[in-house]
Amino acid sequence: MAAHLKKRVYEEFTKVVQQQHEDLSAKKLRLTKPSKSAALHVDLCKATSPADALQYLLQFARKPVEVESVEGVVRILLEHYYKENDASVRLKIASLLGLLSKTAGFSPDCIMDDAINTLQNEKSHQVLAQLLDTLLVIGTKLTDNPSVRMRLVDVACKHLTDSSHGVRNKCLQLIGCLGPVEKGVAKDVENQAAKDVQKIIGDHFNDQDPRVRTAAIKAMLQLHERGLKLQQAIYSQACKLLADDYEQVRSAAVQLIWVLSQLYPESIVPIPSSNEEIRLVDDAFGKICHMVSDGSWVVRVQAAKLLGSMQQVSSHFLEQTLDKKLMSDLRRKRTAHERAKELYSSGEFSSGRKWGDDAPKEEVDTGAVNLIESGACGAFVHGLEDEMYEVRIAAVEALCMLAQSSPSFAEKCLDFLVDMFNDEIEEVRLQSIHTMRKISHNITLREDQLDTVLAVLEDSSRDIREALHELLCCTNVSTKEGIHLALVELLKNLTKYPTDRESIWKCLKFLGSRHPTLVLPLVPELLSTHPFFDTPEPDMDDPAYIAVLVLIFNAAKSCPTMPALFSDHTFRHYAYLRDSLSHLVPPLRLPGRKLVSSPASPSITPHEDPSQQFLHQSLERVYNLQHLDSQGIQELLDFTIRDLQRLGELQSELAGMADFTATYLQCQLLLIKALQEKLWNVAAPLYLKQNALASAAAKQILEETYKMEFMYSGVESRQVVIIHHMRLQAKALQLIVTARTTRGVEPLFGMCEKFLQEVDSFQRCFISELPHMQGSFVDKLLDLMPRLVTSKPSEVVKILQTTLRQSTFLHLPLPEQLHRATANIIEPTGESDNPLRFTSGLVVALDVDATLEHVQDPQGTVKVQVLYPDGQAQIIHPKPADFRNPGPGRHRLITQVYLSHTAWTEPCQIEVRLLLAYNSNRSKASAKMPKSTWSENLEALPQSENGIEGTIPFSKPVKVYIMPKPARR
Amino acid sequence: MPEIKVTPLGAGQDVGRSCILVSIAGKNVMLDCGMHMGYNDDRRFPDFSYITQNGRLTDFLDCVIISHFHLDHCGALPYFSEMVGYDGPIYMTHPTKAICPILLEDYRKITVDKKGEINFFTSQMIKDCMKKVVAVHLHQTVQVDEELEIKAYYAGHVLGAAMFQIKVGCESVVYTGDYNMTPDRHLGAAWIDRCRPDLLITESTYATTIRDSKRCRERDFLKKVHETVERGGKVLIPVFALGRAQELCILLETFWERMNLKAPIYFSTGLTEKANHYYKLFITWTNQKIRKTFVQRNMFEFKHIKAFDRAFADNPGPMVVFATPGMLHAGQSLQIFKKWAGNEKNMVIMPGYCVQGTVGHKILSGQRKLEMEGRQILEVKMQVEYMSFSAHADAKGIMQLIRQAEPRSVLLVHGEAKKMEFLKQKIEQEFHVSCYMPANGETTTIFTNPSIPVDISLGLLKRETALVTTSPFSSLALGLGLLPDVKKPQLMHGTLMMKDNVSTKLPPACLVPSGSGVQRARGEPPFRGMLVPPRITASSSLARVLKDYSVQHLPDGSITVESILIQATAHSEDQGTKVLLVSWTYQDEELGSYLTALLKKGLPPSSS
């Protein structure tokens, strides 16, 4: 049976193969045809039935058509179009026409007349709609020709009376996209064409088909986008459309109303059923607010989003959006927010609530209660309570935008935002926390609000907690109890989630520096000092204690009376922390002590900044030199490098520049040192040591140039040239050293060739920069190029050696901004003495948490390296989702690294570090190269394709103690 | 004129015992069949004898619709179908069908086994009754018979609660049952499309209340529970097994998850477990969050909530316990309460309303010393909290639903008369529609003006439109780029045939040479209508011509000759012309055709 089956399988298989052959041959036949149009023509003539023709057309549509043959193909298609009786084939032809006229480089004005002609006799609505679509494509390609546009719009107007919605739809779309925008021009071109496009479109706001109504509104919006000023008269029409039965109409109408409200914010509209009049923007705001409780959630999202951008609305209306008059059994009731506020202002903070605490108070006048407000009442209350989280997020965003522009509104919406911290969906919670942070400069948190905010600190999601820490960084707290509460909750958070340490400390730093006067009365309690007794000295390594100290020290910075309250050990701890956590602890002016570092008066502008001056002075000094051969000059270089390095350590904002130039000078120095030795004259085998030095220098220079190219953000092409030039020099040095050490000429041929090719590609890449490089290595080399190509390797080496020595020192111009990519591994800390134990052969997950700064595209470049004691190295690519982006230029990597190893006899340390991967192909140089030359060179220069890939370690390694145990049997 | 009649048998200006009779276009539908919590005698069930004195219910009622599983909406169902006798279809949604029998059985047990009542429905009767139930899906149009169709809409409130649209021809009624317009932790908000029913029957429990946001209440609740648990205290939450209990469970469960809390949560077993099972199954009926996340984890598969055992109550350490019943009047919740009441660290949270006389009511009103049975005095030291989580629409919500559905009239049920009065006034004021609030047994009649769809043969239609478009005026209109306005009525010549109250199309061959018309139908099934040219303005002369027959003038201006009805209406376009409609039954065929001929010929001019 099995054999039989097998046989059948084979049989079938062979069959399939045969069919493929047939297919292939058929294809070939067509491919050999001279022109596409002819092939198509033959095909279409062959077609016996509409279905056949359709098949041919479908096949044809799959292949691209060259620009030259487009017109021919179009003619063929049109010819068949007139002959064809079947509507579906005509439809396909019409769509193909549209597709073809999209071809880049083809100007479709030659086929426009034909396309318009085909419209005349067409009966099928679908084909008509498709033809109009084609015209739209043609029209959009010829937008700069007003007469063509006019003609197309006329055609569209003619077909607006069609009975099919599809045709009317397309007509409106066409008018929207091509209708005349400038009135003056329209008058000039044709008197009759001066008809009002807006009027034509507006007439279709009342079309019987909802799709056409939608298309009309969309066309109107399109006109607005193209710069036509819509008339105010449309407003009342649009308002009527808000009550449409169909959601897409309502959704579009909301947009239209918003556009009008932005165009005519100050004009006055009457309120129906009363004599009053209000500003249009207020009226529109009210109407859009009304749509926040629409039946369709799509409309609700739309409305909620648009509300945020209506900042001209008057504050009276704005504040209504948060207002919802409560009542119970016809008696006025206060909201929980109002009650909380009252409770707070009455001085009573926590009270066990009793039944009936929320009992309604005064009677409500039944006549005065308005259940369906026409205005903005409670729009956000509804929006924030909506069923769909999309609506809630949109509402929160809108709230944020409105609160940013209106401080009084910000104060009012606080309660609602705080409520959103407890939403069931994390995204919404996160969004509302971010919103709160954005408006935090406008608000001060009440204690009861702070309480609710702080309750969220226990959330198990790290993002939420960190967002909250950021929020607390910039929050204003009103009372000292508030500060205390915040501290207590943060410490609670710290014990529950120890990994939050850094972010909590940072949060307390800002909290302290913002509220020094509120912290002051808390100091004795926080430090648990006693007027008479000495209290035990707290543990210096306790993160909670450090947290408290961070708060106090930062408050003490602007509160000189505070240090008087410190006890002795506090001063000691200060000194320790100032050194170990200098980014968290500010310099303090302590009584009886020398100031740790005299803070320079901050009034100095960056131009007069002495450190900046120093940098430039030292660089100028170096760049004045032409040749670097003498001993004194080398010493000068040495000093400058040292100065720059120290400067980078002291001045963090100049660190990038200083390091960058220091590295460059270092490379230069290495090169000089390797070259200038007189020992080059001695026979090679005798001076192995010298050779080793030179080759090591070449290698180091190569490495450094890669670092310079890829580790700094803000490097411009001017710098890239210099870096590449330096690299070229290093390669030349390498070539010289190899030439001296290797016997025989054979390997040298290849190397020389390669080097020359590199020079060649350098020239092509940076041809525009070459004039700036007078007298440099490459300049001289290019002069000698014809000679080099023909000469023998040994001669080449000699020439190289002399040019290298004679070449001048190139000036490295500094860009405006230069930052060095840095990484700092926060976790693991490398302090633990407890080995991580796991069974050998199984894996253990190690949490890695690191901050990255100034890394471009970290998802693609940052890797984690794990080095085992046996020398085995492992590189892990973190998932793109593991990178967060908390701010510009900053990234955060939170990932898990899986470790595994065979059993060890005792615990040992592994090293974890971060690597920056680079690929010279992706280098900035090749990106700058013009595209055409690149593609041409592809075949000519295969070696430039296989760029050098490598990694640069850019974080301090962290040691982790691990212990794989043998598996128990 | 066609009319819709509504008679509440229960829930008319009252809460409880929902049961509403609706007759619409000759169809009789019963909406809900509930019991009243407040009574233990005959008044607890609706008076079904009102429907028919001695006939069979099945003959009279076309169908019964149950909106949701609460006993005040379905409690009388077995009694009605098995003991009174009804064999027609009963419609309810799938979750309601699943959960309803559990509650009925529970109700039966309490009444029969605990209170010892006799002459009550039995378990078998519940089963038999459920066999008659037809389950429906949301937004599924169910054809009850050829004309009557019903459709369910989502109502929030409890799992499976639905609003129903009942439709016969062009006339329709929407019944909301109980609904909730604001979403909660486990259910979404009620939603209805703009179906423009002739009548909307809506509940009005919170007719005079506008509620605060739910978030504050939730937050307070969670904060209280959290604080107590952190202090090491125990929290008792007395609940009824279904509805709010699930919401609170979800609330606590997600909170525990979010905050990484470890204290155990218990749920007293029994009824609840079965119900939770159904909550797990009917995920599509829950809110967005649960629906979206159930692939990872079904929210009703509680991770932190475990079944309660009596012995756990004495365990040390913090815990949260949900126990039944909700008013602390008996059962497990009372037992636990007695155990924990003495410790001030503990807390009891009452999530709902308590009837007077129950322990729940006493402690809520602040009583700290309770006299238990056996003359013991129980001192209550634990904290007592009240948290209301209601799932009915408030006044704003009701208005919002009316705005969504755009009904032509509104009828209020399921609420107190005084509160309804307020809402009624508001509805009439804001929507300009008539609003009714009948008491139990009171019949409200709503006149409708249905448009009757008429089939028209395509040939006729095309010919007529061609006529219009070729007329000189229309070509002018086209020249101006205007489409002939479709909404504008157009004159059409044709004959309308009506048969058994159903219009049928007629080939264009049967055109009346000249004439125009609108159509009207008359209640009696077998009749024929004919459209007549409108040249006559007076009609009193009829009496002169037809001396032998009884000619009557009706107050609305129409004339009857025996069974023949002649109605004259002004033409909608041209007020000068009148349209005459003559209709008659088969019995008077001869007279009818004579009269038509007479009218066509033109009556002799009247003397007046």
C-alpha cells in the first residue's frame, strides 16, 4: 500500500513538473516579443471570451511597463475598450489606464482626451466610476496645468447627476482634488468655470446616499487642505449633518465643523430657539462636545481628539466640560470631588465614611434642571468614562492639550486626571500620568489628590512606576505633610521593588530641591535626631537611608539653615555620597568646612565659558603646527591630549568634543611615533620590536578611527573625511610594515592592489572634500597615482613611506554638537557576593538594565556581551521592544540575558558589557555618496561591499558571580 | 388609525414584577414575566387572568420576551407557562437562558424548602418551562411568525441583559428592560442604533438621579480594602451571588494583580461557582477589556480569588471574603460577620441597598450593639462602610438612550410615579415627543401613522421616471446640473391592489386612465381598494343617490355606506384637489363597484 501511495505521489509530482514546463515556454514566447504593446494586442485579439481577456489583462497588470511603451499600450487598450462589450473587461481596462498613467516619467496629457471621450458613451456605472478615478490620477499628475484641471472639473460636474453613488462619489473626489483654489485665476481662465466649487459640493451635503454625503464633506476638507478658504455659510449645513444617521457622515462632519471653527473663531452665530448669539468657536465646541456622547465610538474618538485643539474657546465653555450637576431624588448632590475638597479644607483628613455621608442636600428646582445640555456640559466627564479605551485616551490627550494652554482649566481637570490613574487599561493610566506631568507647572496637588497619586506607586508595571516618579519630579506639593507622605510612599515602593532605586533617588532629588522650606521642618524627624540623646548611626548602604539623605541634601542646597540640624555622621555621609553619587548630591556650603568645589558663578554665558575657551586655545596651539617630527612638538601633543582628557572628565557638556579631538591627536601621535624612528633604515629582521610597535600602532589607529566614526553622534561629513583619511594612513603604515616583514613579493601584489583600490574609493567618496586637503597624505598620493599603479610593490612601499612622512598634519574641524555614546549598566550592580546558582545545562535569566546616551538606532547596534571565565564569549541581541526612549538622545535597555554553562566546582565571575556594533557599509560616508555612482561601482568594486563589521565596547564591564551546579541524579 | 396598546401588569409606576403587555398591529407580546420581592401572597406574580378570562394564553399571546435573568423580570415564568399554561415561544438571550434556571431553582428552594410554601412551581416545571425558551443572539433578527420580528440589543446591567425591538411591518416598539449607559468593570454600556421606533418602553429606576463618576467610588472601595488588608484586618463584603458580585471580583482581582498583593480573597461557594462558569463562557457579552484580553487570560478565571471554606474564617492574617446573602440577614455572611465584628481592625463593606429590619440595615444606620437570637448582645467594633454600585441608567443615561433611538413616543415603567413625573416632563420638554406612564392594569393607546411599503413593477416605475425626465422642465433641470430631487413626491398613475392587508404589485396594464392617489388600508382583512380621480368636492349628495342604504357621516370627515368607507383627503401637493378612497368588503362588492362607477361619473352637483 505504501509503495503504491509513493508511486502515486511521484506520478503526480511529475505531472506538475510537466505543466510548469509548458508554462515556462509560453512565458518565454511572450518575452521575446519586441514590444509590450504588440504582445498585449496579440493577446487581446486571441481572447475568445471576456473571461479570457480579463485573464490576459490581469497577467499584464502584474508586470511593470517601461516609460517609452506606455503610450502605445494605452492606445491598444483604448482600442479594445471601444470594441469590448463586457463591462468587467472595460472596468479592468479603465483601471489599467489609471495604473499606467501613474508610471513615473510619463506625461498623461496625451491620453486625457481619449479618457474623457470614453466617458461619453459609457453605460455601466462601475466603469464610469473607474474612468473618473483614472481621470483623477491623470489630473493629479498634471496639477500645474489649470486648463486641464478646469476641464476635468467640468467633466466631473456633468456626471454629478448620475444615479449611481459610486460615480457621484468619484466626481466629488475629483472636484475636491482638482477644483480651483484661487478665485482670481478661475475668473481669468474661463468665465463659465468661475462657478463656485464650494456651492457644487455643498449641494451634495443633502444627497440621499450617505456615501455621497461623506464624499462631499471629504471633498470640502480636501479643498480646505489645498488652501481654499471655506465659506462660513457651510457651517449651518455642516451642523445639520451632525445629526445624520450614518457614522461616517457624522465623523466627517465633525472634522468639517472643526475646520470652520478654526477659520472663523470670532464670528457670531445665533443660538436657535433664543435671541442670543455666541462666538462660532464656542458654538462649534459645544457641538463637538455633544458628539462625545455619540452612539458610534468612531465618532466619539474623532470628537474627543478634536476638542484638544480648540484652544480659542472661551474659558466659560471650557470649564463646563468638567461639570456634571449631580442630583439624587431631585435634590442637589455634591460630587465626590467636591466632598473631598471640602473635607480637605475643613481640616479633617481621614474620616471613616458613613452611610449617607453623600446624602443629597438642597432641593433642586425641577424646571431648572436641564438633562440634555446643548452646550459642552460634562463632555469630558463622559469621555473619560467611555466604554472604549480609544475614546478615553483621546479624551485624556485632549484634556492635556487644553490644560496646557489654560492654567485654570488645568487646576479643574486635576481631579479627573487623578481618577484616570485607576483605569483598568494600562495604556490609559500611563497616558494620564504623562499628561499630568506635562501640565504639572500649572498645578499644585492637594494632599488628598497626592494620596491617590501615590497609591499608584505600588503598581506592578515598571513603566507606570517610572512615569509616576517622573511626575513627582516636577510636581508642586503644598504642605509638609504632603512631602512626608510622598517620601513614605516612595520608601514603601523601594522596599517592594528594589530595582526602582535609581529612579526613586532621582525623584527625591528633585522633590527636595523644589520644596526646601517644606523639607526643613521634617529634617529632625527624617534623620531621627534627638535634642539630648545620640541616636545610632544608620547604615550607610541602606538605599532607603540614602533616599532620605538625597532628599535632605538637595533641600539644603537652597536652605542654608538646614545643615545646622545635621548630626556629625550626617556630614560624614554627605562627604561620602557627594563622592559616590555626585549626580544626586549637590555641593553644599557647610559651616566650618571648605567648600568641596567652588561653584562657578552660573551667569557666565557659554561664549565666555573658560573651559570652552581653553579647548579652543589648546586646539589652535596644536593646529598651528605643520609637521610633527620634532621631539618638543610630540611633547606638546602629549600634554594637549592629557589636558583634553581631563577637561572631558570635568566638563560633561564638552566631554564629547574633548574626547573626540583627544582621540584624533592620539592617532596622529601614534602615527608619527611609528614613522619617525630612524630604525626604519635598519634591516627588518633585526628590529622585530620596532616592527611590532609600528604594527600595533597601526592596529590601534584603525580601532580608534572606527570609534571616532561610530561612537559619536553629530559627526559631520567634514570629520568623516578626516577620519577616513587617518584610517587610510594607518592602512598604508600596515602595508609598509608587512612589506618589510614578509618575504617574497607574491602576497604583496594583492595587498598593494587592495590598498590602491581603497585610495580610489576614497577619492570617489570624498571628491568634494579633496580641495580642503592640500598637502595631505592623500593629496600627494593622488598626484603620484599614475606612477603607483604601474610600479612594483617594493617601490609602492617606498613611495608610501616617504609620502607618509612628508604629509602635513590635517586640521580637524569641530562640529557644533558632538556627543559620545555612553552606556551605563545599572543592573546587575556587580556588588553581590552571593553567586547566582543554577543547575548546569539549564538556563538562568539575568536582568540587565542599562541607560544609553547618544546612541543612534540602539535597536540595531547595541548588543550585550557575556564573557565566561573560560574565555568563551557570547553576544546577545536584545529585542527591539526592550529599548525604551525616555527622552531625546537617551535610551533605556531593560532586557533579560540567558546564561548557561557546564558545571563548575566553585562560583566564578562572568563579565557583562554592552557593545556597539558597526558596519562600515552603513557608514556615513557611503550614505553621502550619490546613488548613481554607487550602483555603477557595485560591480567594479566588490570589496567595498563587504564592509568591515565590528563592535566597540562602550560600557564598563560588570562582574556577576555565578555558580552552575552539577545536576543532581 | 393603527394603534399600539400597552398595558403594564406589573412595573407600572412601580419597581418589581415587570410584566408588560403590548399589542401591535394585531400581535400580542408579553415583555418580561417577573415576581415582586415585596409580597408573599398572590400579589407577587402578575395577574395573568387579565389577559384572557377563560381562553388559553397560547391563543392570545404571540410570544413572551424576557430581558434579563433578575427575578423581578423572570421570576414568574414557570408559574406562567406551566401552572397558568402557555405553550408559545419564550425569547431570551443565551446567557439569560443559561443563568435564569439557576436563579429560579434557588428562588424555588427558598420559598418551598425554607418557608414551606405549597402550591408553588417545582423543579420539573422550571425544566419544562426552559424547554419552551428560544435563545437569541445580539442583533439577530428573529422572525416569530411571518410578520412579527424581534431583535436584541446590548443593555449592560447584568450579563446577558438585552433590550428588544419588536417590529410588525413598519410599526415597532423597543423595550429596554433594565439597562446601564455607563460601562463598568465587567460589562459595557447599552447601545442601540437609530431605529426610530414608534414607542420606546424604558425603565426609569433612577429617573431623578444624576450620578457621579464611577471611578471615585471604585477608588474609595479599593483604598479601603487595601488599607484594611495592609493593617492586617479582614474585610467582609456581603453580596448577592450574581451581578455586582462579579464586578467587585474583577475589580479586586485586577487591583491585586496590579499592586502585587498577596492577601487571599475568598468567595463563598455554591450558586456563585456555577454562575462564574457562565461568565467565563459568555465573554462576548462583557466589556472591551475582558473581551480583548481573554486570549491571554480569561478575567473570570480568578487567580487570587479562591473558594471559601467555613474553617478559613478563623485563619489569622488579612483576608477578603465575599459572602452571600447581601443584606446580612442570614446564611454565611451573617456567620462570618458575627465572628469578625468584635475586632476594630476588620471592616464590612455593604455594596448595596439593605431592607429595613436586616442586620445590614441596622449597622448601616449606625447601630453598634446588636441583639442576636438567644438574647446575646453583639458589639460591633469593626468598621462599617457603604459603597453603592448600581447598574441602572440615571436620568442622563435615559435621555441619552432616547436621543440614540429617536422614538416617536416614550413610555416609562419600572420606577416610582413621582420620579417618573419629573422625567416625563423633561422628555416632553426636550424631545417634543409624547410620554406616557401608565399604572398597573391601565391601558395606554398610541396611534401610529405607519408608512406602507408598496411594491411597484419595474416597468411601470421606469416608464414613469422616463416621463418625468423627458418633460421640458426636467431637461431644464438637467441642463442646470441638478438631479431631479428624489425626496420630492412625484405623481404616478397606476392601480394599487390590496389583498389580505398585503399590497401586491400590479402589471402596468391595469393602469387607470387618469388618476392619482395615495393609499390607505382598512382594518378588516378581505377588501379591495381602488383609486379614484379626485374631482368631487362635495359628498352629501351621496345620501340622495343612495336612498336605500344607511349613509353615515363620521366625525373625521369620512362617509360610510353600509360597510363601504369613503375617505377624502387633501392632496399633499395641490390643496385644491381631493383624493377619494373607497374601500369595501367582499360582501358589498356589488354596491362598491356601483358606487365607484357613480363617483367616477361624477356625482350630481350638490345642492349646497
